Amino acid sequence: MEGTTRLISPSKLFTFACKGKPALREDFERAAIPHLSHIYSAALYLTNDEQEAQDLVQETYLRAYRFFQKFDPETNCRAWLLSIQRHLFINRYKRKKREPELIDWQKIDEDYESMVLQEGRDERWNPETLFCSKAMGAEVENALKTLPDELRTAFILLDIEELSYEEAGKVMNCPVGTVRSRLSRARRMLQVALRDYALEIGLTRK
Amino acid sequence: MDCLHYKEIISAHVDGTLAAEEELEVQSHLDQCPKCKQFFRWETDVKKLLRQKFSPIVVQPSFKETLLEQLEGKRKRRSVRWSYKSEGIVAGLIGAATIAVWFLLLDALNGRPLHTPTVLGTALFRHGTGLDAPDRLSTSAEMVLMYTWVHALVFCVIGVVASKLIVLVERNPEIGFGSFLFFCFFQFGFIIAAFIFAEPVLYILAWPNILGGNLLASGTMVAYFWRRHPKLVIQP
């Protein structure tokens, strides 16, 4: 009877035959579909292209559905979806992009500082001017496009998707301190880009 | 500490995400430094405006519908993937049962019920002890059951391989003929290997009986797969 110990038992065979039962689609839809507009927005801001954003969202949802059994319902589903999306974006879309240009952080910091400190001295210089002027329609989005991927991602996750610093850190796979610094830089760079545009169209003077 | 350090954490202070100690530290600095206080005011306003400016984009209903359809398609594909294993196992059990019945009938006709599984079981589990005089080998329920189970498992493996190939062919009809050849090679290779390793047994069991049994088993398995996949197309 030695051989029997090495044989596959009938119950194991039955388990194997029934393995891979699909996750309940209803559960997945209930958890993931409410975040669709957020995931789509993030994809659009990440890719800057409507078609690519749609492809990215579709891939994200299909992959999320495939691995839905791994999702912990106690955690934030949006953060989980964004994490899958970021992973796909880095692997599939970023390869197409060229290397980001070198950024002159010193100049950005100086510009930012002079802009902020100008408020009060020039009444036309304030955040409202920067973001809410009619002339600043698509410019805010265009300014976001100029940010390097890492800063843009931090900005999207925190300021658009409203994740916590910890959740964003998990999505970007970096410490909270790095998230903090990236977000701060992203906001500054965005404002300087808008300020440059405001100066360009003569909305206000330097 | 200088203002440069605070500038870095002012935006986190605006978000209210600093630890209690850091909060106190920043707050006391802001109370003393008008320049940093100005940064803080500015950043607070900017944050509010950004929230308004970047509210989530509304997804078109058609896109949402397409996505739900794709998920539905994925679910169907998953059920195919799920069933290929069970389908293969069922096919394997059918094939194994066909051969078992075939030899049960042959043995019964020869007046030696369950002789074949006893011989094969003895060859496999008792290293052929007693096969020198197979006619005197007494029927052993233990050997019959053990051999039948191994036999069923082997056929299940063949069934699962065949089932997986069918799934592949359904997706890519152009690889159908290649898959068919591969399967024939796999199955006959397996049978030939079994023949080589079970040479003494083959002298005892008649070749035509084995061949007949295998052909019958292949027939019932093909019939089962055909029934499950009536629309299967094989393109050379």
C-alpha cells in the first residue's frame, strides 16, 4: 500500500476540478464602479490623451476584476484601483514617453516665492487670479501636463483623488515624507507655470 | 530652523497631515514669521481652488456600458477557463471508464473477471511479483482499486491537456491542426512509453485488446468534447 500515499486523492481531484471559481461580478461592481469617474480622471491627467486614458481605465478594471479576490474590503478601493492603474501606466504607457527635461528647481522656487510675496503689494496677484480667471480655462490642465510624472502622480492622487498621504505612499511605493515633498513641489511648479501664462497673456505684470 | 525647512512642510500643514509635534512647531514659526504666514495663507487658498478646478471628470455612459460589457465578457472567459479543467477531468474519467468496462467485459468473457486490473496493479505496485505465472494470479480487490484509480488519474491528465488545447483552438482556429498533432503525439507518446516500461505485462495482455480499448476510450472522449464544443472549427 505504499503507493497509495503518493497518489492524488479523489477529494483533491475534485478540488482541482472546481478551482478558480470566478469572483462575484456583483461584488466587484459594487466596490469598484462607483470610483470610475475618479479612475478615469486620474488616467486622463496621467496620459494626457483621451483614447489612452480609456484604454488604461479598461485595463485597470479588467485586471482589478481578475485579482479582486486579493482586494481587502477593509481598505480603500479607490486607492487599490489607482495603485493597479499606476502600475499599468508605468509598465505600458510610460515607455513610450521621452525622458523628462531637467528642471531648474532653484528658478521655480524663486519665481514661486516672488509670486506669493507679491500678494498684498499688487492686488491683482492672488490665487483667484491664478486659477479662476476666464482666461485660465484649459490652462490649468495644460500646466499639469508640464509636471514630471512622479510629481503629477502625487498631485493627482492627493489633490484630485483625495487619497491620504499614507495611501498615496502605498500607491507610489514611497515613504510619506517623499509624498509630502513631491506634492509640495507639484503645487509650486503648477502655480509657477500658471503665473508664467498669466504674465504671457498680460493678465498681470511682473 | 530656517524658512526653507518650513516651506517644505507648509503644504502638508495646509492638508493637516503633520504629526502633533510638527504641527506645534510650524504653528509657532508661523506666528513669528510673516513671510511664512503669507505662504501658508496663499497655499490654503490654492488648495481650495485646486479642489474646485479638478473635480472628477464625468464619464460618458457609453464608456461605462462598454466597460461593463467587457467585464461580462471576462466573466464568460473565466467560466471557460474554469470549466476546461473540470471538462478535461470529466472527459478523462469517461475515457478511463470506457477502458475499464472494455476489459471487464473481455475478462468476464474469458471467465476471469477483473484479471486485467489485477495484472496491471501487480505490475505497478508489486513490481511484477507473481507475474511469472499470471494465470495463477488471484484477483485482488486492492490491486484492482489502486490500478483503477491510477488509470483514472492518467486519463484525467490526458483529458485536461486535450481540454486546454480545445480552449486554445477556440481562440485561435489557425493553430487547430498543430494542436491536434501535438495531442496525438502526446497521447501516443504516452502509450508507447507505457508499453516500454510495462513490457512484461504486454506479453500477458493481448495487444489488440489494449489497442481496441484505447481506441474506444478515444472515441468516447472525442464524442464528449464534440458535444461540449459543437462549433469547434479546425483550420489547417
